[in-house]
Amino acid sequence: MRTFITTLTLLYLGSIAHAETGNDAPEADGYCDYVEGVAGAQSATLFAPTVFGQFGLIEQAAGTVNPDTQSGGLRLITGVRVSLDGIYKGLATRDRARADCRRHTALERVRGETVYAALDARAQVLDKALTDAEKILAQTSSDLDARRTTAQEATATRLRVEELRQIATQTRREMSLLPRPSGPLGGALGAFQRADDDVERIEGKLRRASAFDVSVRVGLDSFLDRSNPSPYFAVVAVGINLGTLWQGAANARAAAGRQRLVRSGRDPVAADASADRVRALIEAETQRAEEVSALEGDLAKQLQTLERLGGEDSKRYRQTVWFEWIKIKAEQAYLTTHLRALRDILGGVEP
């Protein structure tokens, strides 16, 4: 009996040790902490043994195989029940939470980190340009004081500088709402799809496990008013719902349907993580990037021409063109970086 109890204890402790291993790093948005915390709470009752007890004038069950002819008197039944299928379900529950965390992390990389990288490229162009814009504004104010320019021209310059400031501020605000890049984006879309497949696979395991009930009970069954030569007991109970014979095909159908749903982009959660949608976005932004690049080149040539002409009129017009060129250049940086990131995340996805 002692050996049997020791074996059960080691099995239980081993399952707990295995369950506690995993990703301990908290996620910034708290999603992984949430799903893994819920799984931990659910699996705690699945791992832990159940202590049971009865005391009093206990009737024997009607189906008792070997009834005790001397069933009268006070009786104590107490012990511990360990659910072996519960340990399996607890491990699967925590595995499912970890797969869900991986899926969420990959999804955030697909729909969040790509945009963050593009916004960061835009912000760098604007931050550098604002330094030059402040110099232009200071020079314009000096020219206004010296009556070398009009109040209308000075006001127009201030408005253009303020517009750049607003664009830079809005860009930083949008960046603050997105996850920072945590590494190379290569294969992020494929990682999301694999993690989603893992979630469904583990859910299928949990559905199949619900058909099994395997437990071990050890304890004491003793009448208190007389001697009991062997009051201890150990029972292994096994129950199988025959419906499990039909679960295999249903689980396979569910997994195949889930794959089609996610990869089609029609799943509300994964709408931004379909290869077709990413490819369509790449195609649209590639065309836009070509148009913006052509416009940036034209404005750059105008700036060079106006620089060579000289004169106050050319100088004022050059400042106007320069502000427009900066906005286009910032947009070009955004599109170039976003396209590069989108192409990276397609790595590992079948065409």
C-alpha cells in the first residue's frame, strides 16, 4: 500500500512540474498572462487529488458484490481519489493556453509590428525634417522683423511647420498603440497559422479525453465498533464513453474546416492574417509606392532647379516645395518599410 501511494504521489508531482514549465515572460498587452492564468486555474483542480470521506451508519450499495452481513454500527470511509484523465486534461489545457499565446503573439506581429516599423520610418524622416523646419521658421521670423518678407508669407510658413508637427505627433501616437517589433518578421504569418493549427489539435485532444474517466482511489474503510483485519483499499476505476469511436472523423473535419477558415481570412479574429489579404495589400501598396516615388523624384528635381536659380522669390517658392517634398518623402519611407515587412511575414507560407 505504501509503495502504491508513493507511486501515485510521484506521478502527481511529475505532472505538476511538467505543467509549470513554459513561457514565464509576461506579454505587454496581458493576453498571454490572461489565457495562461485561466488555464492554470482550470488545471489546478484537474491535477489535484480529491479527498473524500463518509462517517455514520452507512448503508451498503444495492449492487454490492460481497455484502457484509454485519453491516451495522458506525463506519468510516475516507481516502484520496486521483483522476489520471484529469492530469492528462490539465496538461492539455495548459498546452492549449501556450499555443493560444503563440498564436496571439504571431498575429500581433502580422497586423501590428509591420505597421509599427512603417510608422517608425515615417517618424524618423519627420523628426529630422522638423529640425530644418524650425530653422526655416526662425529665418522667416527674422526676415519679417527686417521687412524682407510679408506677414502673409510668415503665417504660411508657421502653418506649414505646424502641419509637420501634427503629422509627427499623430505618427508617434499611432506607434504607441502598436506592439514594438520583437525581432525579425520573417515567417510571422506561417507561425500564426501553425499556432492556430496547434490550438485546434489540442482542443481535439480535450474533446477526445472527455470520453474517458480513469481514476485511482486509496483509503480506509473501517467499522469503528469492531476490529477490521484489512481496512485499507485501493481501487482503479475505468470508464469509457463509446461515443469516442465516432470522434476521430469529426475532429479531423473540424481541423480541416478551421484551416480553411483561417487561411481564407474570413475568421473575424484572423481577418488580417491571411496570405491572400497580405498579397492584395502588397499589390495595392506597391502601386501606390511607385506613384509616390515618382512624385518625390519630381519634387526633388524642382528643389534642385530652384536652388540654382537663387533670388527671394525662388527662395520662398523653394520653401513651399520643400515642405511638400518632406511629406511625400515621409510617406515614401512608410510605404517602403511597410512593403518590406509585409513581404517578410509571408516567409514560410505556401503560395
